[in-house]
Amino acid sequence: MALPALHALSEVGEVTIHAPRWGGELYRDVRARVMPRGRMAGGDVAILFAPSLRAALEAWRLPRRVGVASDHRGWLLTDRVAPGRHQGETYTRLAAAVGATKDPEAAPVSPAYLQKLVERIAQAVAAASKGGQEAVVLARANVRRFLNELVRATLPRVAVLSYNEVVPARAVETTAVVKVEE
């Protein structure tokens, strides 16, 4: 859920992620340095995705600390962000608080919309596979990375590519166009 916000933050500046030991694997596609949890020694701002007092205490020496005032940590924050209806929306708000948004008018995408999108992609892939074809999902370059994360969770064997990743000499046949109306 935090990956889209972390990608947006990496577009704004240098990012260091303080994470558990397994964090390096989880955040491998994010342009960031992954460090073990502990006291944060440097930087300008800490965006506290973890809603814990521990995370706020580890960042207390940084000049700016952005987070949701939960777990009795509000007094440690310099910037308080209202929680969203779901975790992904909260992460988007945290990133936006430090200017990490490409479109300030863009609203967060609801989980119901994402679920419906993944279901329709799964149906289209199943229909294409019945005909003995190898299915690949093609998307615009600016959404490919996020769509790949969504699809990989449900359909791990389906590749998600952007149009500019397709080799021009390779024949591609469109078998379905997936649309979801809000």
C-alpha cells in the first residue's frame, strides 16, 4: 500500500527508508536507500508511515516530522495529517504533505475500484488463455509500475508492460480492453 507514495516521494528528493530486515526485498523497486530501523541520524523530514509511537521517537531529532496523530504521538509531530478512509489514502496524504504528488487534483483511488479492475483483468487474461494465447497486460508507462504491483498479487505469472517496452518487431494482438466505470 505504501509503494505508490514511496515512488512519488522518490521523485521529489532523496529517500531513505527505515525498515525491518526484510525491507530491502520489499522496497527493491523504489529509488531509495533502505536502512535498518533505529534512530534517524540525518535528513530534513521524516514521513512516518508506521502509526506508532516508536516511529515518531526514532525521528524526533529531525526538524520536520509528518504523520497521523495516533498512538499518543501527536506531540512529536510537526505536521499532522488526517487519516484517510483506508491505508492507501492515508499514505497518499502523507506524501502530498511534503509535495510528493504529480497531480494535486488527483483523488486517491478507492479499494473497490482497484478490486474491480483486478477482477476484470483476471477475466480478460482467462479468456485469452483459453485460446492458447500467452496474455500480457499493456498499460501506459505512468501507471505500469502500480498496475504491475496490483496484478502480481493476484496473477503472478502475468506480465504487465508499458507500450514502449514492447519490441516493435513483435506482433501484438489486442484481445480485450479493460475499463472500469466509477
